[in-house]
Amino acid sequence: MRHYLACLVALVLFAGPASAAVVEPQQTVSVHDVGANCVALARHDFSDVPDAPSLVVSATVVATGAELPRHCLVEGRIAPTIGYRMWLPLAGWNGKYAQGGCGGKCGFILDDGCQLMLMRGYACLAADMGHTGTMYDDLWAIDNVQGDIDYGFRSTHVAAITGKAVTTYFYSRAPAHAYFIGASQGGRQGLVEAQRFPLDFDGIVAGEPRMARSSATPLDHASVYAAIRLSGTGAAIVSPDQLRAVNAYVVAKCDMDDNLKDGIISDPRTCAFDPSELQCARVKTTPCLTRDQVAAMRDVYRGSIDTAGRVIQHGPYPGSELHWIGAYISADGSKGRYAPRYALPRRFPYSNIYIDSSNPDLRPFRASGGKLIAYVGWADETNVTAVTIDYYDTVERVIGGRAATQDFFRLFVIPGEGHIPIGTGAETVDYVTALENWVERGAAPDRLVGAKLKVHTRFAGPLTYPTDLAAGNIAFTRPVYPYPLQARYLGVGSPNSDASFEPIMPQTAH
């Protein structure tokens, strides 16, 4: 555990389909039932915790339920306005602390991630990032510099301090390891932690991260540009049916890049597709694309474009078109969910300064012994894949090569996976077990196993509810290798089994 925890301990006490890297079962720490400690939490003073003065508002013993073990549920607040919730197992604590990420603009507490970590024996905290609101609500940020700072980076850091302090007081010992698990906004939080506060966590899972830059404007984000390009005037330029037709054409054209016709494009960078191939003047199929629609689609694939016509940021890859429905255009042909959010004049100019997650200098995190697993889907339409890959490539250049980088940071790019909504690929991967094995046992994640679920009843970022992982709910499995390696079908064996694939270095690798 990090050296600073010794000071923290003194301060407080004085007042899934599994990864192939699994080498041994998870051990738990035998402790006495600490139900009485739950009641005592609400009376303990955490206001003098350095950098994170906080208050436990309530602490309640929750009986064993259908899914969750008996635990202490804590509601609290960190100065000045950060709300948090903690789940503390009353028996069978594994000796570790976890922290879950948020989503969108946050303003609420995501329960699922921490509840799943509680099932694994963790003490876990989730926070609202310093304000109350909804997934797409920006109103809290207007003339609110403190709120922008908390949302950008401070809330995640001080929540880590608070969570460890509460855990240490509750169990009378500091957690042996600390992990951060998040996706989308939570992925950005994870990257910021590695960049700004390298001692907070031993291991981080940063899924589908928003790669925000402090110099960015709304139209610098490819997904926002795409939504405005396709439906910014109120009516969609293309219809959902046309997008479905484009996707079917693209997949049929480029599906075999992994030596298997399975409806999944493994590396869309090799897919030589131009929307003009479906222009009405060239094809007789219905639906086809008009000249204006071809131009709009080209712009979306090309990415964010400045007033001089220069590409600022690469757009989504071919094969992601089904995920444009809802994001760029609505199912009824009206504006997509990203268009109206950014079409208004920006009234909170400071927020982008604080949300930056693009710093590639992870040398302090590496020096601290931290491990980072990031993942993204090849069909991600929101935090577009190329931006995450570019960040990883830049880290390699800063760190000094692939071997030095993959010693502590590995990126996994999942074929067919979109952003948050489930795609066509084997998107369910047990990143947490892989991270535990890497941090605690030195077993680097050279090969993970992804599963395609027939039914995905509940979403929890990088985590999956055990009921969804029943053998009868798995349609097929695929191996997942660290980028840039990809999986290719051997040509023999069941195409539904990960054992029938091998790793290859793709043509697009550099």
C-alpha cells in the first residue's frame, strides 16, 4: 500500500467470464461482525481529514438481500458540496477499497458498480462529483468555478481520501489495495487520477474514456459535430433506415478481416468504404443516399472540422452506424441527443480547463507501481475510438516504447462494441479480475476473454451482474489482446469459442 496511508491510519485511529490471467481465487479477510461500527460511523468526526473534510450523514445496517450481502450503507458529504455513498461489507471484507466512476455530467450517484464490488467483498464509494443534476444537465456549471473544479478532478481525488479514511476507521485497518473502476465519464475520471494523483489508486480500469482537452470547444468533439451535421437544424439529414442500410453494406463488405464471417468488423481502419458507393445515382437499392447525404456522411466519418475545413478530430469508424441512431439522430428522425446540448452559446467557459484528460505523461503513475487498463470499442460513436488510440500511442512515445508502456498500461479495443449501449461484439470482459491479478500477483493481462451475452439486463460499466453471466446466456466468446494485437479465426474449430482464435499484428499497426 502507498506510503502515505501510514499517516492516514494514525490520523483516523487516534481520534464474470474471468480473465485468462487468473492464477488463484480471491482471498477474503476474516473479521468480526462490525455492525456496531456502522452505527458509530455517524458519530465520528471526519472533518479534520487533510484535503477532504467530510461528514457522515447517515450509516445504516442493511440486511442480506437477494443479491447483496449484509452491509453498512453510508451517506455522506465532502466539503463543499460533494455527495457520496459507501457500501461496507459487515463480514467477509476482502481487505480492499474500490471506487466507482460516474456517467455523463453526473450529479447523481451510480449504485450498480459499487454494489457489484460489494458482492466481491470490497468496501466501495461512489460520488456525485460535486453537484446535483441529470446525465445531460449543464446548468450547475454556469458561473460555478468550484463546481467545475470538483467535476473536473477534485471530487474523485477527495472521494478517494474520504473513502479510505472511512474504510480504515470502520475496519481498524487500512485497505491493502485501492482500485478505481469506471466507464465513459468514469473512464475520464480514471485517466485523470493516473495523470494528476498517481498515488490514489494501485489499479485503474478506464473504460471508453472521454478524452477531453482543456483547449477544446464543443465542436472539437467528433460526436457533437456529427450530431449537429446530421440533425443540427432539427430534422435528420439521413433516416434511421438509411443508417441501417449503410451499416449492413459496410459489414458485408469488411466482415472477413478476421478470417470469419460473423457480422463483426475487427479493424475498421482497413475498411475502404465511401458513402458514395450507396449514392442513388450509382445503386438501385432502397434506401440509397442523395448527394447531400453522402457529403454529410463523409463529414461524420472524417470527424470534427474547423471553419477552414481542416480535420480537428477523427470521427467514428465504418461499422458504427447503428450506434448513431439515438446519438446523432433520434429513432423518429429528429435531433440526436448530442445536438441540442452543445448548439447553445457556451455560458460556462471554465469547465473545459479542468476536465482535461489528455496528459500522456504517466511516468509518476508508473513509478508509483500503478497499473492501468483502458478499453474502448471499435464502433464507439461517442468517445470515438481513434482519439483513445491516439492517446495510447502518445503515451508510448512519452514513456519510451511499447514494452515500457505495457509494463503498466494496456489498452484493449473490442470489435463491434459501441459506447455503453451493447454492440455486436464480445464486449463483456472481466477487467476487474485482470487488474487484481496484475496488481497483486504480477500477472499482466496478455489475453482476456470477452463474451457476447444474449441478454444484458443491467448495465454497470466495466462490471456485469452475475445473473447475466450464466452459461446459457453467452452466445459466443472471443479472445481480447492488448492493442495493437487483434484476434483472427484459425479456420478450424468452433467460431463461437475463444479457443479457435489466435493473436495477429494487424496491417494498420505501427
